[in-house]
Amino acid sequence: METISFFDGRKIPLERHKVRIVQQLNLLPVEERLARIQEASSNLYLLRNKDIFLDMLTDSGVNAMSDRQQAAMLQADDAYAGSESFFRLERTVRDIFGMEHFLPAHQGRGCEKILADLLVKPGDIVPMNYHFTTTRAHIERCGGEVIELLIPEGLKCQSDYPFKGNLDTDALAAFLAEKADRVPFVRLEAGTNLIGGQPFSFANLRETARICRQYDVLLILDASLLQDNLYFLKMKDEDCRDLSLREIMRAVADQCDIIYFSARKLGFARGGGICMRESELVDPLKELVVLNEGFLTYGGMSVREIEAIAVGLEETLDLAVTSQGPEFIAYMVDELEKRGVPVVTPAGGLGCHLDASRFVPHIPQEEYPAAALAAALYIAGSIRGMERGTLSENRDADGNETLAEMELLRLAVPRRVFTKSQIDYAVDRVTWLYENRDLIGGLRFEHEPKILRFFLGRLAPLSDWQEKLAAKFAGDLPGSL
Ligand SMILES: *Cc1c(COP(=O)(O)O)cnc(C)c1O
């Protein structure tokens, strides 16, 4: 395996690319950060990007593109129907996944909407390793229900189990033995997003697929974060160690009936699509693509993005490219652990996840500890993370809070975007905040939307804790931004 070791023994992630286009960043003084977060009602989605120094909200649509992707975008073939750019992407997808059909969509949730519209009817139940916000919203919109069959280890924040995204296959077999007639498909998510970007193992995928075949139920893979899962299969799974990433990708695809992905993540561009073998589902799905997304040769994507995805998918199969994200995340997790900051372990893909339930244990879940931590970190370092906890849940039918199983603040590390010194800066500001965690207080809703409330909700601090936190920062680091 091609690794690079330092002679002095340090374990430092090394950028395997050079920077040739840059975007200037602003770092506002702490007093202005305080004003901006209050204007944004303590919801980091409502901040303006120009007021953020390190945007660690997400890896979605913000990964760095390569020179080859940019070049491909210049020779895109603009056409409503029959674009050569689409056929190039279709060829790449066929080659990589070994699946004949590729149906384009504008992004991952477009795929989820179409699949749910066709397959989910009232009373259906969809088993999965873990839900994703938009996935569950579309299944429930169609009258279905999600049941999560994650292995118990998956919800432990501190662990050394390498495949915390595994589905509990015994539980799946027992469930299907009783209720297979109500199950339109089983969904497995690669690089399981909401539990900290945690992968499944190949044996787990194979066993899940075997059980699905036994009960004649479709297996659908959400491959949005498959890039990170591929890396962990290569590095940690005995079954895959001797295979190339291309071979692992194909072996994974061979176990699945349908694969869909957000190309805002997989493929380093902006779009999405559904890959599948010949089946009676292809034609009805095509009709839904045309109705909801656009004609079959663009599906809501610009042809330029389609070209970039085709190149990006190929680049994903290069370990020097795919290792960047997980290696930087592992470095960040290690550095924070060394300083005693509670983080999700082992390090996964997608980002470094702070465990808010241990970071701010004095804030009850009804006061949104992970969201409060997110607002506090913006004040402390102009860093934007994403709350993944109770705020990201929906209320139940009676209007009661559904308390999340994990209260996480995700600090996404978009691929090839940040340098090591920027990661070191983030580690430093998180550490300062941890030293001052007692100053952080809770939040309450001032305006609470009914659907996906975390996107547009307006919140307010329960005391003047934000002012106090900003004043402490100014006192501790006088003269520093
Ligand atoms: C981001 C994501 C989606 C949705 O994709 P969008 O492109 O944001 O619509 C679905 N599933 C997973 C696992 C994701 O990470």
C-alpha cells in the first residue's frame, strides 16, 4: 500500500495536491461574531458565508474540484435531450458500478423522492442501518415508517469498533420473517451520516444482501458517502485489503439492487442519480425523473456538473484522493482527544463530531445542547458546524420533543478544501471552548417550522450567555481575532 511516513515519526496528514486557485477568507472580530450569530437567531444556516472563517457545515457541494474536473466542464455538451455529457457519465457509472441504467436527479434527495414515490405506500416499513434526515422525510411523506436496525455499538460515542455503521443482520432476519410483506425495500447507508460518518463492513453488506434475497426484498444502497466507506473497507476490512478501490466499489455494487447517491458528495460536484440493473422498476422510475427532475439526459443537473461528476467518480477510485478526507478527520479527532475534548471515536468520514452530551452535560436535551455548542463555536472561532441532535428531529404527533439518540456537533471537513494549519486553528478554538464550556447555555425556539425545522428555525439563548462567552474570549486572547 502506498503510504507516506515521516522520518521523525510524526503522524501528519499530507496534502496530495497543490493549491492553484484560492478564495479569500474573512475572520471577523469576536464582537462582530456575537452580533452576527444573534442576527441569525443562533441558527448557523442563517449566517452569511462571508461572515464565516471556516465553513464546516457540510461536505455537500463544497468539496474542492480538480483541474481535470474544471477542464471537463469546458467541453460540456449543452442539449435538453441527448447530451453527450450525459452519455459520458452514464458510461462511467456503468463501468464503475456494473449497472446498466443510470437515472439522473438534481441531488440526493431528488433520488429519495422518486424512489419513495414509486415504492413506499401507507403502512409500509423501511428497515435501514440508520436514517438520514431527507430520506426519512420522504418515506414518511408517502405514509411509510422507518425502522433503524443499527448494531448497538453504533450509538456509542466512544468506541474502537471499526464498523459502527453495520446493520444488525439478526434483527433484520427476524423482522423480515414477520413483516416482509410490508417492506418495500431495505436501505443501507454507506458512511452512515448521522452517527458520525461510520462505515459498514463488507461481510455486513454481504449478509444484509443475502437476507434480502432470501425474503425477496430489494436492497437499496445510499452511496452518498460511499467514498469514505470505500477507504475504510480498504484500510480496515480483511475482506477488502488486497483489492483496489475499483474492485471494492464493484464488489459493493454487486451486492445491491439499486444504488443512489448525492453527487454533491460522491463525485465532488453537484447532482445525483440512481443506478440500477434491468428490472420492471426502470420505466416507472424514468417517468418520475421526467416529471420531477428533468429530461432523462440531465435530470436537473447542468451539463457542466455532469461532466465534473464523471471525472470526479473516476478520481474517487484513487486512494491518494479518497484518503484525504478520512486522514484529515483522523488527525483532528486525535488532536482533540489528546486535549480531553469529547469526540466520536473511531474517527469516521465526513467530519469530526463533537459529543455535545459530554461537552455541555449541563444543558438538557430540550434546550438543544448541540445547537447551543454550534452557536458557541461560531462565537469562539467563526467556525460553522452543523447540529446533529434533538434540533434535527421532528416533534411527535402530540407535539412533544423527540429526544435524539446522539447529540453531536459535526465539523465537516470538505475534501481537499482546508489546510492542516486551518485544522489546527479549529482544534485550538474548540479546546478553548471546552475549557470555557460552563459558560455555554441553552436555546429555545422563537419560530419553529413544521418540516425539517433545523434549516429555517429561529432560536434565542436562554440567558445572556453568548455575551459572556464573547467577553471571556476577548479577555483570554486580547488583540487576537
Ligand atoms: C447528503 C445526503 C443525502 C441527500 O443528498 P442531497 O444532495 O443533499 O439532497 C442523502 N443521504 C445521505 C447519506 C447524505 O449524506
